[in-house]
Amino acid sequence: MTQARYDAIADFYVAGFDSLDDPASRAVLQLLGPVAGLDVLDVACGHGRLTRELARRGANVSGVDISWKLISHAIEADRTEPLGIRYLHADVSAVGALRTDAFDLAVCHFGLSDIDDLDGAVTAISAALHHHGRFVFSILHPCFGGGKDIAGSWPTGGSYYDGGHWTAHEVRSTLRRQVGAHHRMLSTYLRSLRRAGLWPDAVAEPRPAPGWDPAHDAERKPVHLVVRAVKAE
């Protein structure tokens, strides 16, 4: 299995990224809708911040992540607050990593930009869904070019059209300075969904919280993108 970038920064990530009280997270939960009684897959679940919230809302949740250290944090949290969550340490894009036709919903909250094999992951997620199952994901908006002291979707000095993995240097991009990110054009995500038989049926572009980055003028330009897609024939 590929070495997980997050293994080296697991404690930092758990300490700094454990809240769902932000516009993008609220948009994800809104597009997921009621989850009580549904079988839900949380892809790139990390230490289980969204996974636990879905379980509290009554879903039967399975979380999968390539980082064993983050999965270990998630398992420990489930011991403290037992919610019946099933955690899997696996590369979601690996053949056979996920059960097929097993889930009503799948979600990936800011995880697709960390996954090297986008097509492999999206294909596996689609196969794991029932017919008419839904997949909701959030990403930094591909059109977000960054601000004075926070990184955008592509490197400073690059352009929207330059895809690939890169590492940020901006002072406020504390996570992406350590693990980097994949920049992909919006069309790349749409083609990957379509090849896997997933059709977008809802899109949200939530504004960030006030003061998120005044230098970027976030009131006028996109920062986050949340998409829901439905599995069809």
C-alpha cells in the first residue's frame, strides 16, 4: 500500500481539524440529507470527524482511509463514544478495497485532492453504491486562485490549467505546506464522475466565513465546491 502522507502529521491534523462548524461542512451535510437507517461510506474519513456525525444522525457508517495513524485515532474515538462505526484501513482506489453494491450514500469531505488516483477512487466509489445511490464530495474550488497568505487550488505563479500534485508555501496553509494537494480542473472531476456512471444533480458553492481571507476578496470569488452525484445506468 502507498505510504500515507498523513501518517507523518496525524497528531497535528487531529488537533487542528476536528470541527464541522463551517460553511463547507454544512453544505455537505445538507446535500447528504437525512441519513438515518442508511448505509453510508465515508471515503478518506481521517480520524472520523464526519463519520461520527453521520453515525450520531442514525446512519450505518463505514469509514475508509489510507492513513493507519488517522484510522487509529478514529477507532480510539469510537471506544470513547461507541457508535458502531466500521473502519477500514485501505487505499480506496485499489482494486477490491471496497464492497460492491453495498451503500446508499458515499461522501468524501475534502479528500479527493489527497487521492493520487482520482479515476480509480471514483470508479470504486461508484461500484460500492446501490443503483441510484448518491455520492457527495467537497473540494477546494478548482477556480480558487489563492490569496495574499493562503494557498489556492494551484501553485502561486501557476495557472488553473496546470494540473498535478504540488506543495503550498503560504503562511496560513498549514496543512498543505505539509502534505501538498492535487490540483485538477473542474472538467477533470466531471469527466471522472461521468466515466464512473455518476451524474451530478446538485452543486453548492458556499461562501466561507466572514474574514476568511480579505485579501482574496472571498465575497466575490469561489472558494469551496460541494457536489452531489447520482449513480445511474
